[in-house]
Amino acid sequence: MSPVLDDGDFLVVDTAAYRRESPRPGDIALVCDPREPSRELIKRVIDAGIGQGAWVEGENPPASTDSRHFGRVPRELFRGRVVLRYWPGRPVSAASFASTRPSVGNANGGGAAGST
């Protein structure tokens, strides 16, 4: 699978998404690192066994901090679903579905959305 996000991409995150529904496999989500909750990460949901938490992974396994390091992520640590990525001068692309309450961050760690 090719990475959906590139360093420097700006993201629109629907911060109400997981208040309405559970994470689904394939979602690109903004989650808090279970070991350091103030650190936000962008990860793909691989398995949404929400009773035990969801399994999330980064798209660059050798450089990614994800469920292989910290295990399943409890639902309460999901902050939102990435719905759009953009970068000035490049086409905008939808990551999932239309947002209702977006917040904006930067995929390289420069904004609200963390990186790998």
C-alpha cells in the first residue's frame, strides 16, 4: 500500500467523528499516544476491536511508533478522523468523508496533528 500522507501535508480532522461512531478499519485517525497522551499521532486503523481498543499502524513501519510498540489504543484516546489532506500547489484529496467539525494540523508534527 502506498502512503496516503506526505511530510508537510496539512490535514483536516473531524474531531466529532468518533463521538458519533466507532473507528473502522481503513480510517486514518488522530490518536493520542497511550504512553504519552499529550503526544498526538496520525495512524491508520487496522483492527477496530473496540472492546479491547483498536490496533493502529503507521504507513512507514520502520519509522513508525504504533500499536506494535504500545498495543491497542482505547477509544477515548481517538481524537478524530482525517477527512482531507492538502498542500498549497497540490490537489486536495479526501481521506475518508466530508467533515462537520474540522480542526487543522500539519502531518510533520508542526501543528495539532502529529507525525509518525
